Amino acid sequence: MTGWLPLIIILFAVVLVVGPVMWLKPSARDQRLAALRSRASREGLTVQMKSLPAAEGQGSAAVYFTRWGDTRRLQTGWVLERQRGDHEMNFAGHWDWRNGRAAPQAAWGPLRELLAALPEDAIAIVGAETGLGVQWRESSGDRGMTALEKALEASRRPIEEAIRQPRNSTQ
């Protein structure tokens, strides 16, 4: 029995060292999200974590931003978010403006086109100083990322020009 005691102590020490290391190992979901966000970075997108829209409950989800080409005179600060249900008073189906602050009406057509091109797990479109962003749950994976990249690439320029305030004639 005394011959086994050193072996048991060594095994216990190995478990004490390896256990926490294995516990810190990223899960498969974490690895998948890291790969998506790394791909976004390589494609020139910026990823920020933001709170979920009220209709989506508690928590946060990533917003993938494409930068504006020219930030001068842009009317930003609006968010178009998924609502719980369809209503004729909404902007488009189950999409409506957060806090009633809408994008300029000239951008509504390009925004509807963007909505049609987004992955099914998209939950908000953000017009911020940093750029045009889409918040999504990332559950559609690579397929959703491809749709998101194409949609942002096609929509950024028309939306950017539509939300630009005209120059004053005195300038």
C-alpha cells in the first residue's frame, strides 16, 4: 500500500494542475465566435458588443460596423430594431425605430433593401458616428457572415449619401 501512495500523490498533483487549465479552455461556441470576429476584422469591419434591443430581452450581442467613407455632415444616432410583432405602424414589418428617432427619410429605401439582405438572426441596424452597423446573434455562422458582409458592402454608400445633410449655401 505504501508503494501506491507516491503514485496517488503525483496523480492528484497532475489533476490539480491540468483541471483548471482545461476549465479555461474556450468552448466550441467561443472558438466559433472568435473565428467570425477575426474574419470580420480581416474584412475591415469593427465589432462592438451592445445591449440587446428591448424586444430581444436581456444580454448583449455583437454589432458589426463598416466605417463611413466620409463622416462630414452625417445624421447619425438612429437605431432600427426588430420588434416582437408585425404592426402597420412599424417602419417595415417587425422593424421599427428605437425611441422614435428615425433616419432621414431619404435613407428609408436603402434601409429596406438592407433589411431584405440581412441574415435571419439580425436584430438591429445602427447608424452611428463610427459607421453603419448590424447587430446580430451570430447563430447563422459563416453563411450569415457572408450575407452580412455583402449587405453592408452594398448598402453603406447609398445610406451614407442619404443621411448626409446638404451643405449650407453660405459655405
